Amino acid sequence: MINQLLFHFHAPEPVPAPEGEILAIGDRQLPVRLHRNPRARRYLIYVRSDRSIRLTIPRRGTRHEGLEFARNHSRWIERQLRKLDATVLAPKHWSAGTEILLRGRICVLETERSEGVCTARIGDETFTFHPETANFRPLVESHFRQLARRELPPRAIELAALHRLEPRKITVRNQSSRWGSCSASGSISLNWRLIQTPPEVRDYIILHELMHMKEMNHSSRFWKWVEAVCPDYLQSENWLRLNAARLGL
């Protein structure tokens, strides 16, 4: 059960924890971010890539019981921290030679300055940059967001039509802690970073959100819908778990 907590896609916005709310795990002091979710049936733990803890509290739960739940699962949290420590993190500064994921492939950022024209290349994507550019990360991520806005909504519409669903609206956003979301009205939001994932992982997230139009929760019935349309979804979840830090999530 606990392993599934790493991919709780629809936690609500965080409820600020009191200043100094810290969970001691081994020799680490981890900040705790609290979320109250009236639809949650139990306490949920998510270890973020920044080494903070996101703790979801169900409707009748309390802050005290939630923190006690987290302490009781300290060994599991320690295991997740060790996995994070072993994960390749996305460097904050991108320069020529930096390895960057695009559509699931690791591509090397190449730059060329010739006759006043500066060109950068990542896989099949090329774009120009200012001669004085030092950190290419903002520029590359801006280009990726444009790609995502062009490619993700049409793919979502295609998959929705395949399964006879009609989303009210499809948007691409810069979500910091989840890959996608679906509102009760049928509006679907997708994280632009999906442009960096393999096609099958991108499709899994889109299908995951589309299935929420049938079941607005993460019940066993919901997961049966997901498995019916995406039988290998666990492989996609594993890819996301291993690469989330590299993608800055």
C-alpha cells in the first residue's frame, strides 16, 4: 500500500504547516507540508525530490495523528530518501554538453556560434539564443513548454476520442508536484514536462486523467479503468519514479 503513495496525483493545494514543523528521520530534519483532502480515506505520505514530506490528512484526521503516522513509517521514508540520493538530479545550470531528456531519450545540448548566429540543438529540436547566454536551462525549458502546448493537447484529444470521452478543456501548465489533473467538470491539465517522457509514459498520464472522467477518485474501480486502457501502466509509473528528480519534479 505504501509504495503506491509516491504517485498520488490529485492532492489539493498545501495547507501551510506551522513554522518549524519538522520530522526527524535518522540524522535528517525534513520539513513537512500538510494537505487536507476530504476525499482521502487514509493518511498518505509523499517524499518530494527536495527532501520535504508531503503529508495528506483525510477528512477526520488530525495533524497530530498524521505526524505520528509519518514517524511510524520512518523506515519507508528513509528508503525513499536513499533512492532519491542515488537518483540523477537535473543540474540547475545547463550548458553545452548537458544531457537532457526529450521524448524519453537522453540528448546532449549542442551549441554553435557562427557569423553572429547562435544555434542550440537538442535531438531534432533547434533554436537560436543570445550570444551572451550562459545558462541555457530557462531557454530550453521555454522551448519545451512551447512544444508541449503544440503536442500534448492534440494527443489528449486523440486518446479521448478513441475512448469516447469529451474533455471540457485541455491545458498545459507548469505543475510543480504532479503530472496531471482532472477537474469534476472534465477540464484536464497536463504538466509540460511530459514532453520529456517516452510516448508510452506521456500516454499513460493522459489516459490516467481521462479515466477520472469515469471515476473521480483513486479507488480500485478507477485503477481497473486505467488497467483496461493501459495494461502496462505500472511500468510507466516506475519510469516516472526513477526519473522525476531528473525532470525537476
